[in-house]
Amino acid sequence: MLNTAAFPKMTYLFKNAHYLAKAGRPYSDFKSLCLLDKSKGIDIGDTYSTDKYCQKFIKAIADTERVEQEDIICSSPFRSIISDGSTDTSCKEAEIVLLKSSLQCKVISAKIIIVPFSCQYITCNNLKKWLIWKH
């Protein structure tokens, strides 16, 4: 449990990490964002301002989002799955899957999953097995 003094500091650190993840920026930018916060007079401390902690913050955010999304999708009686694949020059294929679920005629969740496969294994049946195993 966080004490009342640590909560605002951690909030700023998590927001910085979330920004980096959403913008696709490298973890090394975290230190610069923390320095920017300090220059604005925001007290975030020195303990958690490293790229290693940024990775931990992003993992915690992703794990929380993943659990919430899976709960919504698994509890929904209706699901829609749309997928599309791409191949780069090294013959590495990735399948992008959009999962939507609805409840009472409203879309309540949309989740994008990137499924890593090698070229010889990407088939509709393998994708279906992976989705069932994962969810």
C-alpha cells in the first residue's frame, strides 16, 4: 500500500511511462521526461526515474489492461474477430487480430493482438487454436 506522500509521485511516473508506451518512444526517454517534470517544480523523487523502472511501470500497466480486457471479452456473450496478416522482407509474419465484444447491443471492448508466427505456421486453424489457448 502506498503512503499518501508517494502516491502523487508514482502517478506522475506512471503517466510518463504510459505516454512513452502509447507514443512508441524508447525507455531511455523516461529520464528526460522525469527531468522535465522536475524543472516544472513537480516532486517525483530520484528513486524510480530510470529506464529499468519505466519498463516495470509499462509492464504493470499492460498487465492490468490485459486482465481487464480479458474479463470483458470472456464475459461477453457475443464476440467478433477480424484478422489480417503482414510479412516483412525476412519472411517473418505477424497476424494482427481485432477482437470486439458486445453487451446489450453496445460494443464494450475492442482489443488488438499481434500474434507472432513464422511463415510456415500461419494458418486459420493455428490462429484459432492460439486465440482459444490465449483467451
